[in-house]
Amino acid sequence: MLAEAWALDGSVALRPEPFGALAYHFGTRRLSFLKTPELVAVVRGLASSPTVAVALREAGVPEAHWPAYVAALRGLATGGMITRRAA
């Protein structure tokens, strides 16, 4: 996943919250919690980053924390909140 390009699905809206954000998918009516502001920054940065690794780096996530963020992004991908895009 780190070398792939992803973006927030076009049917998803993010609502900022003190803990991070709520992500709501209008197509599936699924709600997800983005539990840290850093994860929100990563998700917002996916569309303008060539890879997930670049989005993580640009959001200031330390490399030691990348596995946890990749796991969170995989969960968002499984739920359709983020989708793969052409690099």
C-alpha cells in the first residue's frame, strides 16, 4: 500500500471533530471515525500525493508509526472510504 496512490472516495465527506474527524460515505451510509488529526491530514493528503508513503511523510507521521497508519488506511479502503487511483 505504501507505494500505491489512493484518494478519499468522491462519495465521502469528512467532518472535523476534536479527536480527528468523522467520515461519512453517502453511497453506503457507512460512518468511520478518524481518531487522530494526523490520520485526517494523511487522508486529506492522499489525493495530492503520488503514494501513501509520501502522504504519510508530508503529514509528519514518524516512520515508526507507519504500520499503524497503514492498518487504519486498509480499514478505510475495505469500507470504501478511500479508493485506489492511477499513479
